[in-house]
Amino acid sequence: MGTVVDRLLQLVTVLLGVTVIVFVMITLTPGDPVEIMLGDMKAAPEQAEALRRDMGLDRPPVERFFRFIGNAVQGNFGLSFFHRRPVIDVIAERLPATIELTLAALVLALAISIPLGALAAVQKGGALDRAATIGALLGVSMPGFWFGILLIMLFAVQLGVLPVSGRIGYGDEVPALTGLLTIDTLLAGRFDSFAQALRHLALPSLTLALPMAAPLMRVTRASMLEVLRSDYVMFAEAKGLSRRRVLWRHALKNALMPAVTIAALETGSLLGGNMIVESVFGWPGLGRLVVESIFARNYPLVQAAVLLYAVTYVLLNLLADLAYTLLNPKVRL
Amino acid sequence: MSSHAADVLAPPIAARSPTAESVARFLDNRLAVASAIVVIAIVLLAIGAPWIGPHDPNEADLLRRLQPPVWLEGGEWSFALGCDALGRDILSRLMYGARVSIAIGVIVILFATAFGVATGLAAGYLRGRIDTLISRLVDILLGFPYLIFAIGLMAMMGPGLHNVAITLIAKEWVVPCRLVRGETLAAREMEYVEAARALGVGRLGIMLHEILPNILSPVIVVATIRLAHVIILEASLSFLGLGVQPPTASWGSMVADGREFMLDAWWVSTFAGLAILTLVLAINVASQGLRDAFDPRFHD
């Protein structure tokens, strides 16, 4: 238990450090936020000065940092220059799309990599093993943005079976309960719309899943090979249990642990990947919003989003560590 | 074992050195050797671009707008891979783009490795406050997803070649640092280090002349693996418009430029995407071969 407390204390240090870096990044970003916010409006110097005071930009950096933390804890990241609405509202609007895409990619990556990795280990040196190894190498070497374009060309343009961009068909209005369209359509009993949402999700989630599936498959293969060589598997086989039962009930169960840990760690990398994927597929999520905001110099939004991503990433890593410890009592943090 | 203390402890039998054995093991791996040759060929093409490149990569000729490659109708040998939307030669831009990808990759890996090794050695050998400070900084930087950190920093510094390199170095050094710290922690308890200490070798001498040579091979292997990763990151930043700025050719921005013409002129972004895939794949295969040959844990 003490180690968990230590880990949580360490987490606080990391989060504080992350916040300092994000604050410094934005503070040192060139350009006067007041000028950017006023844009083309012809404001009198006194009005600009009043706005500067309102935004607390006339205060010393240290004071601004503590004010930033105080506000951030309350979810107040100021106004989005571009949308002229609170940043947190704009992010909340876009977040469900990103969560849906990330979860779909995670499910897809697990569904591809675990059976394939296990089969590759069982048939070590065989055709499937070689194909899976080549596939994994291609997966880690393929630039995601180009893979996305190729998928669009093949499935959307040439074959015309999947949509190019967006989350659902035009005019398909679904009452927003969770913001995740695949779930909302099911809750509303709209199965046609559900199919539409899935079709829109297919290509972006596959693009995002690929770089994650590749290392996951290799880890599953390696840990499965190790388990297959272990005494208890040999013992189970010697006891007369069927090969199939030994493989899928005993070996895979034990081989899954490293894969689950890597999956939790890699989920963090999906957060970065979705900026690229959302940009390629016109997916209306947070990743695309951040990229657009950089070009619009909408810094309050960039600041909040980077912090949100980093905090999520740190928490995911902590959960992965804790899950690993719980699953494997031999490991202590 | 190139260290003095290790030499003293080395067995007197004159066998083939471990390095020579590792090199021989690497050369036996035909796929890895072929991949290394592909990497070297791309590097040579990149270096030789100003002399062997058929055209100026930035010379626009609107009469040749979206001209197809030589094997398609309307193509010609002097513009073998066709032209982009501004009528610029794609082959020349690919060759110059390779300079950007390789230069950024090599510079980032060299600086990040040098800094990571120095900090990792200091943290692992000196321990105490220095270790705590460096380890906390590493933990904090690991708290950012790579691309998010890069995007945040690029927003601060603005796009451009130098800034891409600085951004990637600022995040990449934690990888060798963690590796070297771990290896140093193990090495400092080894007999050869204790022997050196007993002989009165100073802390800097032990770190640089005893520990460093003995942990160098995993560092080199990891550096080559990370090179592929850095090249994809640079291409990703350029694709988003945050990396190298026009008119400088870079593979990532070439893919982005050709995206809107994929229906009528697939060659504009396809060749650049293929170039990234080829280089990264070749580096990955070659670095796996290096790892298998040089890291004893992979010898079976």
C-alpha cells in the first residue's frame, strides 16, 4: 500500500512539472494574446489595456502561474480566442469524438494483435508467423498520415464502400446522451444510424490502431512463446489435457498480462496519434481542434488541451502500473 | 571490453573479440545487410542531390503542373516521377526531402544520445540529488505524449528546420538517459568498476573509461531503433504544416501537398509516402539485425 502512496506522490510531482512546462511553453509563445484576441477589431489602447488587466496579463509570471493552476483545477482555462466561448466548453464539445475514436482504435488493436500474436507463437516459424512478423514491421514503419490517405483512396474512392470523412451521415440527427455516436444511436434504437456511425469510424480507427497493434502483437507472441516453454504448460499437456484447452485456457490467459500492460501504456500514444488521424479524416475531435488552434494562435485552447492530454497520459500510465501490480503479485512498484 | 580494468581481468585466450563476433553475426543476417544497403543508398542519394538531382527542387513550371510519371501517358524521362501542383520535379524534391529527413533524424539522435548518455551516466553513477533531479525531469517529460509535446513546443517556437530539431531533442534524450541510467546502476556494482575504484581512478574516469565503453552497444542499438521513430515524427510534423516550411522539400509536406490531388495525380503524395516507408522500414530491419547481433539477450 505504501508503494501506491509513493507512486501517487510521485504523480503529483509529475503533474506539477507538466503544468510548469505547459505554462512556460505558452508564456514564451511569441505574439501578444490581447492583440490576437482583438484581431481586426479597432480597439482603443485603453480598451486593450483593460482587457490585458482582465486576463491578468499585467501580473508577474509567478503570480500568473499560480492563478493558472487555481483556475485549471476549477476547469477554467479562459476564453477561446477563436470561438469566444470558454475553452472548457469548446473542448467538452469535441472530446466525445476523440474518446470514441481512441476507444475504437484500442478495441481494434487488441482484436487484431492478440489472436494474431498468439497464433504466430503457436505456429512459430510457419507462414502465419512470418506474415505476422512482416505485418508488424510494416505497421511500425508506416507513417500513419500516409496509411490513412491510402485507406481513403482504396475504400472510399476506388471501392466506394466507406465514407471519406465525418462521424455520421448528413442529416442523421441523434439525441446526444454520451456523445459517443455508436452508443447514442444504439440507445435511441436507430440501427441504421449505428451502422452509419460504424462505417465512419472504420477507416480512422484502423489508421490509429495500426501502430499500436504492431508492438502489441510482438509482445503477445513473445510472452506466449515464453509461456509455451514453461513447466506448467508442459505439465498440463503431460496430464492429458487437449492441446486446444492448454493453449487457449491456460497459456493465453497467462501470456495476456504483458500485452494488457503494453496496451494500457500504448493507449497514451493513441492520444498523440489522433491529431494526425483526425486531420487526415476530417474527424471533428479534439486532436484536429488543437492543430487548427495552433495555426489560429488560439493559445488558451492549445494550453488546456496539451495539459489535458498530458494529465490523461500520466493517469493512464499509473493505471497500467497499478493494474500490472494487481495482476502480478510478484511485482512491486 | 575495451576498458583498462576489463583488460586486466580478460582471459588470456586469444579468441575472436566479442565485437568481431557480433559484426560477423550481423553480416550473416542477409535481410538486415540488404536493409543497411538500402539505408546507405538513400543517404548517398541525399548527399549527392545537388550534383545528381535532375532539377532544382524549387523550380516551378506551371506548364508542367501535375505532369504524370514517365510510364504514364504525357510523362517524359527528364521528369521521371512526374511533377507536383506547381510543376516542380518530384524526383528532385524527393532527393532533397531525404536530406531533411536524414539530417533531422541524425542530428536529433546524435544530440539526444550525447545528452542522454551524459545525464544517464551522472544519474546512475553519482546517485543522490543529481539522480533525483534527472529522474524527476525524465518522469515529467515522459508525462507528455511525444507528438503533443512536440506540437506544444512548435507552437511556442514557430515552425522551421532548427525548431523541429530542438523540439525533438528536448523530448528524445530521455530515452537514452533512462537506458544508460539503468545500465550504469548495474555496472557500478561490477567487479571491473570496483577494480578501477581500488586502483584510484576518479569518478569521471570510471564513468567515461570503464562504464561507458561497456554499455555502449545497447545505446547504439537503441539509437538506431529511435532514428526510425524520429524520422516518422519529423514527417508527421511537416505533414501537419508545423515542420519544415515551404518551399523547402520534405517528405511529410510532400504527402500533405499531394493529398488534394490523389484522385487525378496520385504520384504527388504516393512517392513521398513510399520514400518514408522504405527508409523507416530499412532502418527498422537493419536495427533489429544490429540488436540481434550485438545484444547477448537476443542471441538465441
